[in-house]
Amino acid sequence: MKYSQELRRRLVVLLGVFGGALFVGCRSTPSGEGIAPRADAVSRPAPRPLPRPVRAIWVARFDYRYAADVRTIIRNCAQLGCNTVFWQVRGAGTVTYPSRLEPWAPEFNFADPGFDPLQLAVAEAHRHGLRLEAWVNVLPGWRGEKPPPVRGQLWNAHPAWFLQDAQGYRQALGDWYLIVNPCWPEVRQHIVRVVEEIVSRYDVDGVHLDYVRYAWDSEKDAARKYPRDRRTLALYRRDTGLGPDDDANAWKHWRANQLTRLVVELRSLLNRRRPGATLTAAVVRHPRIAYDQYFQNGMAWLRTGLVDALLPMAYTDKISQFDADIAAYRQLAGARRIVPGVGIYQHKQPEVMREQLARCVAWGGDFALFSYASLYLTHQDRAQHKRSVAEEQARPWRRAVLAEFMAR
């Protein structure tokens, strides 16, 4: 792809916070073919900027099913005092809005529910004075013990796009995310086109990236096994002149850099198609773990301005671990935005939640709550007819603790 002069400048300033230079020169360019832009694109309202402080909440695709759910969720988020909602629109190669690129999510039975949840969520968020960022699971292409029952879904339509071992076998089906291979230009192009479809058609205030990492937690030695397909190895040899076993660190850095390439392409897309929209990323709880285990170089993305904020998923009930994880990011970030991700679902006692939020306030006030379902009854609760008594009892006191901090 053709990088702008500004993006090239950013890339050479600091890429590879934990080692490895980015190999630029990707030849693919998102075409936008088949994506219908809004007719009123010129008169679209400008995206709302990242506030100070950020008081955000994640709303997962499991939380809503009907239009009434969407309205209730947004109203509750506003009443909590949130100013930003991360609204999940893509899970694992399926989406929760009418798309020309990917099928409806299994949470909607792979079928149009008769309304556009994202359009309604954006309208309701803005009506209540909230920002809304479209939350996208980036690399997951499927999740399930059986193949998707939709022929056009990625697992069926593009089997070669998924991580493959040296024998050409994909990751086994199961109750975990099966990820696509970011080393292939066409895979990155598809992800960019999905995001382009969102930002071209909806007045979102930003895009929130999740699982922009090699999410291979379910398989032992995955970092050694994947990807080893011939195509990936040929691309690696073209860029480096090496094989994957010639230099373990070079192989690791190159794979990490393919993720960074994708983030570059997404940043470029937003600059073109939704100027002013923020690009944020949920990242593994500690920057060293993120890079060493999942090849996620979030600090490079932040410090070069590719993303506007990082949200470390420091989900724990241990205060010392929470402190250490956020401190590691803050020490590297300088003046850039670190928004602590607070895993309130882990908090079984008010004191733990209160202490973590107090630390966030002391650090500048930013925090993001994971997640809405830990504070309110959701569609999933109703659909499964199985409610945790402990969780039901925790929701009221969690809301009460949160109210102590929202005005600070």
C-alpha cells in the first residue's frame, strides 16, 4: 500500500519498542469495492473527540438482541455517567449490522433481526450525549466446535486464510477463537474493508480494536507451529532472506510487524474515510507479555500515533497486579493516553473495585469498565434462563461503588 508521508515518519520514529523494525512495502490497497458510502457523506457530523477523562464501558454482542435492548443499554450507560461506549459489532467473522462482507452473528441466528442494531446504538448514544466506538474483534475468524452453518462465512469461504501449520492443517475447531493469518495481504485487506464498511456507513466516533494479536491461547506451542504455510514462509523469505528457524527473534519480530502493518492500514483508512475518528485498542495486561506471547506491539502503535489510546486489560482482583500492569504501560507511554481496563466482573467485594477505581482517578481519571453485563441484566441472562445469584447480588453494589467515582 502507499503510505502517507506522515505515516512513514511515524513508522521510522519508533517501531519495535521490544525489538524488530517494520518491513514496509505492503502492496495491497483496500479498494472499497462493493461498499456503498452514505449519500450525505459530506454533511456527516464530525466524530466526537476522546474526552478527558475517559469513562468508558464495553457492551458485548451477547448483551443485546432487540431494539428495546439497545435503547435500554444506552440509557443505562448514560445514567451511570459514562461518556464512551465500546459497542461490539464484530465477533468472529460475523457482525451485528447488515453487511455485504460478513454474515449476521450467531447471536442473531445468522439472520437479519429486522432492524439495524449499530445504527440504532449510534443514534441513541448521540441522543444521550455519549461517544460510541465500534468494537471490532480483529483476527478471530470463527469460534465453535462445528463449522458455521453459513457458506459465505470465512471458515467455509476462505479456509486458507486461517493459521496453518507446516502440514497445512488449520487450528482445530473448538470453544475458542480461530484466527486468520495477518501475514497475508488479502487477509489484512479484508479486515480493513470490514472496518471501512462500518466507518463509511455509520457516524461512529471511533473504532475500538480487540484481539489485534495472535490469539492462540488454546493451543500448546502455537507460537512455534503457526503460521508455517508455504505462502507465509515465502513472504517472510522475500522480506528477510530467512527461514523461520534461521533466527527465532527475526521470525518473531516479522510476525509482530504484520500486525503493526494492519494497524497502519486501519489508521490510514480512518484518516481517509472518517477524519477525526479515534482508533483505540484493547491490549494484553502487560506490555512485555503482550509482545513476548502474542506479538502485540501496542506501545509502538501508541508512541507513533497510530492509535489514540491503549486500554490494558488489567482484569484482576489483585491490587498489586493491577498496579504493576498499568504502571508498566504508563512508564512507556509518556504523554500518550493509557486508559486502564478495569475487570469489574472479577470484583467480588466492594473494597477491591473501590480501590482500583481510586487508583485510576489518582492517575488522571481515565478508566474503562469490563463490562456492561457485570452491572445490569442482559439479553443473554434472559435467553439462557440461568442467572448467577452471586452476580445478581453484586450488580447493585457495583453500580453504587461506581457512582462514587463518576463525578470525580
